[in-house]
Amino acid sequence: MRFAVDRLDHLVINCRDVETMASWYQRVLGMERETFGKAQRTALKFGGQKINLRPFDFPAEDWIAARDCSPGTQDLCFIVTVTSDQVEQHFRDCGVEIAEGPVEKTGALGQMTSVYTRDPEGNLIEVSSYSG
């Protein structure tokens, strides 16, 4: 089953100093700061999207991430209009390795189900559905 991306939900920016980054995005771009999850992560919300800020030296067991989490690298989350089971099957049909999922996550608009893979350069790609 093929599907098309509907929109970008959120992206993750790996950074040296989460507080400095959050303050800059709030002050300069008027984004709303939010803390979420068990790890008390920092997000910046705008419209129906958000940017998650992650310290580049985070403990590897805390979050799934790209292979290289140097400051300035990113993870992307795309929203689709099919279920996570359909995404998982499509990835398998394409011979794409699934890094994690389907798993429940918190997106820009609330709870969603995600399947993770990596692009050819190693960036983390999250494909999510709010419908399951």
C-alpha cells in the first residue's frame, strides 16, 4: 500500500544549550514554550506544528534519534492519513528497516502513533498518524 505525506508535524533540533535555543525562538519568533513527557522535554509550538529541542549529548537510551546527533542535525516527523499498521507494512514492502514502532507518541496536536526509520544519510524519519 502506498501513501503520501499530508504535512509536517514536528522536527527535532539537536542543540548545545536547550535554554538558550528555547529563549531565542520565543523572543525572536514568538513561539510558545511547552514542557512534555516523562523526561520533561522542551518544545516550541507555533500553529499546528512544533519544534522539539534535544541536548546533543543526551543519553542514548532516553530517545530514539538519528545516527549523528551533532548540534544542528534534525529529526523529522511527517503526518499521513493512513494507519501506523499500513505505514509499517509499506516500509516492509519497500525493504525499509524499521527503527522503532508502531509506538504511541506526543505530537503537535496530541497523542499519535509513530513508525520510525532513517533516511540514507541517517536522519531519523518519523511517520505518524493521529488516527492510529
